[in-house]
Amino acid sequence: MFNRRKFIKATALSTALLAIDQKSMAAAIPTTNGKAVNKPIVISTWDFGVAANAAAWKVLKANGKALDAVEQGVWVPEADESNQSVGYGGLPDRDGKVTLDACIMDELGNCGAVLALEHIVHPISVARKVMEKTPHVMLAGDGALQFALEQGFKKENLLTPASEKAWKQWLKEAKYEPVMNIENKLYDKASPNKLPGNKYNHDTIGMIAMDANGNLSGACTTSGMAYKLHGRIGDSPIIGAGLYIDNEIGGATSTGVGEEVVRNVGSFLVVELMRQGYTPEAACKEAVMRIIKKKPETAKNIQVGFLAMNKKGEYGAYAIQQGFTYAVCDTQKQDLVIKGKSYY
């Protein structure tokens, strides 16, 4: 026979025990070196990530969302004509056209991307519009441009005099020889028009942020390999290759020769390895080793690097070649640049 008084008493006891158990579980959750999760925090690829992180930090320190932080963060290199591997001023394809790729992903798994987009300074914002205003994940080429214009973006010429000059110089021999880690060599604020002869870069900025609420978002944007075949797409705008976010586990992004990242679904791999218990650096290293194992001879002459952060606020990176750097910004330090570990 149902006894209401006994039922209420039993329920109250169960609730109390559950509360105690939940408190014990919370205490058992591992933290970074015994400390609370380091948040907010933002990390990004290469030395020029310092300026990008500073813009993202303005959002994060005001308790803004990680999604807004990564978008506004990568606006900086996208609009910086002295950075010839991202956005406005990016080195063109072999036909002289500047085509941009970008993707963005939030804590809910929503994502958007644009591929081979021309004439728009901020492809990351178009990617966000794709995510928020359409049922699609990717828009490419003329369709991406049409959508951007419909959304109010301004059509502009992205080929700066410095990049046009470099392209015309390249046309004299038209050799295609990607130079490892040229990203930092090209990025010279004091001499933005100085290019090292016939050398060119093949890079991107990838950014991951955790806001005060512990939510993660990421962005990745690039002008792609300089002097590439028109229409070539690398890893940067491909969810799971150039960028991947799982709010339960962490996020990862990549840099370097995108073809090898795509072949290994690199950023997704890094996140899944972190799910298995790998630290961010160990996960990045394993992803790099898989590339080396599959194509050891190719790997000797290319650069690929991964950067990752887990839900505990721990971060790390690993690259094939020496020279890969990344920037970190948190409550302790706003302009930290770290040299990533490498195989060679």
C-alpha cells in the first residue's frame, strides 16, 4: 500500500545523498595542476596571433562569448595588408586572383565556411553568416560572393600593390616551391612591402577561445597557398581538417600545407585523441606523426602544425618542422609567444 509520508522521507534522503555525491564528483574532476580552469583564454597560430589575441581578449575580458571573440580576433590579420598569408593583401593564385577561405565553429557544433571567396575583406564574418543565416555549412566561389553581397558586405579589390608586385616577379619563373615557416619571415611590420624575392608563404591564422562560461569556439582564415591553381582549397575552411570544436572535450586548428591535413582530417583527429586522454601537445604530436608515417619523404620538405586546447584550459602544439610558433592570451599574460615542439 502506498505510504505518502514514507515516500516523501525517502525522496528527501535520496536528494540529499545525490547532492553529496554530485559534490564529490565535482571535487574529483581534474583541474590544471590542481588549479581552477584557466579561463577566459585565447590561443592562435604564429607570432601575428598576438595582435589577433589582443582583439579577442577585449571581448573575453568583458564576459563576451567565445564565438564573438574569435571572429573579432581574426579580423585583425584579415585586414592587415602586411600579412600576406591572410585576407586583404594576401598573395594571389597563379592567375593573380586573391581567393580567401575561412570557417568558424561554436560551442553547440554550429559551423559555417566560405571557400575561394573573392573581393571580401572579412571572409570569417561571411562564414558566420553562412552558419547563422542558411541551412548550409559551406558556400564557394561566385555563390559565396553573391551571398556576401546580399548580406551587405562590400566588394573590394584585395590585391595590394605589394602582393601584385610579388606575383609579377613570380611569373618570370613561375616556380612552385612552398617555403617552410615563411609566415614569420614575411610578417614584418617595419617593412610590410619587403618580400624575400621569389619565396612565398602558405599559411593561415587558426584561433581557439574559451570564454568565462567555459564555452569554446574557433575560427580559421587564410588566403591559401600563394600562386596555387585557381580554385584550390586547402584545409582551412574544412570543418574537421583546419578546425574542430567539441565543447565537451576541446578544440584544435592547423597550419601549413593543407593537403596533408585534409588527408588525415587533422583537427578532428586531435580532438578525438584528447577525448581518449591525450594532452593537447601529445594529441598534436600524434596527428603530426601520422602524416610523417604515411608520407615520410614528403614530410621532410613541408610544414604542418597543430594547435589545441582542452576543456581544462590546457594547450599545446606540435609541428613537423622547427619554427612553428603560437600566441597565448589569458588573465596572466596577453602577449605570450611559444615555440611549438617539432619532429625535425
